[in-house]
Amino acid sequence: MSEASPRMNTENSINSILKVFVSRASQVVFGKEREIQLALTCILARGHLLIEDVPGVGKTTLVKTLAKLLDLPVTRVQFTNDMLPADLLGGRIYDAKTGEFRTVQGPIFSHIVLADELNRATPKTQSACLQAMEEGEVSIEGQVHKLPDPFFVIATQNPRTQVGTYALPESQIDRFLMRVELGYPTPPSEHRLIREGLQSRSSTEQVAKLDAVFDSASLRHHQVSIERVTISDALLSYVQRLALYTRAESPAGQGLSPRGAISLAKAARAWAYLEGRQMTLPEDVQAVGVAVMGHRLNPTEDPSGETGRRRAEDALAKVAVV
């Protein structure tokens, strides 16, 4: 960690820490400052993050960068269609030396689990993440095991139009606080990316050179501090009206669930905190609205995700703040 790092310096405001975090992440993930702030917002709000886009735009690199800046161990799990739940959770094996069965923990026992290409696994394997993401624990042959704290699943997903992908079930999607799409880089960012590639500077090497901004203690401190950010009853009513609007406008009854409304409020509060405020404003709800609502409002028959984004944008545009 460099001397300039604000990670444990209480004199630095959270807004300056955010700027340092985004600046360092942008040394590896070019031109995606807003997406980086959304990802940090999700983590500080104790949520799981889904990153969806075509291959080759930096999804995995972003996850590795987040883990490095948070100074947390990360385990990468490459999901495939022949993967079984036990490959993720672990299981019980017989130890010939002791004559007893012992539990072998799977890769999910990590602070950050990079679920790479999550939707290439079958729904049965995908569902193995549900208990872990909701309760912070897993069951292995009837025994409950606590997961490390903090615990985050950051999953990447390829578009469902690609060969060999499965649709994530609604119950799985609802466990992700946010979905972020990176998109193709801007022309200047892509030019820089190509130049870096020609100089054989791999993203792994670049990530390794980054100095952490948080550690586990400071991360918990900020997570607790976020819970003290004020959300007025009027703003909660605005969040509720957004949820009610999505339910009324959905032809198939696929509106924002109560869990989704809570997630929207939590994410807005974390965004306000990163902006250096102790009160949540409607602008905070609008800043995170599409990232929180879009994937929850998208019908399974639309693999592009465009319908969900449009419904989220429509709700934010038409529902009155007061």
C-alpha cells in the first residue's frame, strides 16, 4: 500500500476515497468510471453484483480489480454445463487415516467468489448459490456451514443469445442487488486498450500493481456507516410508488418485488454515502434505478435485457418524486 492510500486515514472524506478508488480502477478498466462507482456502491451496500456483456469487454478484469482494491481474497470459479453443485459447495469424503468422514469446503468459501460465465452452468448448479447469497451459509449433506464475512458473489454472464447459455431463474436474478453492463469501450479508451495489448501488458500484471484502497476492517466500517445515512419516509414512498408502477405496467405481472424495493433503497443510500452525503435524495434512487431494477423487470423471453432496462427507465421517468 502506498503512502498516498486513504484506506485507513479518517481525515479523508468518503468522496475523496471514491475518487481514489475510481482513479485506480480506471488504470486497468478504461473509460468505465460510472460502472466502477456502481460496482463499489453494490459492495458497500452488502449486495451481490451481476456483470453482463459480450466476451472480451473486461468483465473478469473488473472483478479482479475490485478484489485487489478491496484487499480481499477472491476465488474464481469457471462455470460450465457439466459442473455439479458439489464442485462449488464441497462435500463429505471418507478419510482412510481416521476412519471418519470429513467436510471438504468448495471454492464458494471465499470472501469474493468470481462466478465466471454463471449462465453456462445448468439451473441445478446455479441454484447452489441461492442459500449462500441470501443467508451467508451453505448446507453440505445436512450440515450448515457459515461463509466468510464479508462475502460477495460477483458473477459475469454472457448474453443469452450465445450458444451454450442457460437463462438464470428469477429467484437467482433477484439475489443480485445490481446488474452492470460494461459495453464496448469509447474510441479513445479502445485505442489505449489496443496499445496496452500490443505492449504485452496483461490485465493481470496491471491489477497486481494496484494499491488497495480498503481492507476488511475499513470496508466493514463504511458498510456500518452507510446504515446511518438517512432515508426519509417521503423517499421510501417514492421507492414504493416505483415498485407499484412496475407491477401495474407489467403485462405479465412481472413487477418489482418487495425484495427489489428494499434493494433499491439500500443501493440509493449507499450511492448517497459515496457522494459524501448523510441524507438520501431522489437523485440517488434515479442514479442506481436501472442497475437495480432492470434485471428484475426483464422477461425471460428477452435475452437482450432491453425490455427490463426500458421498463426501469420508464418508471423513473414517469413516477413523480413527490
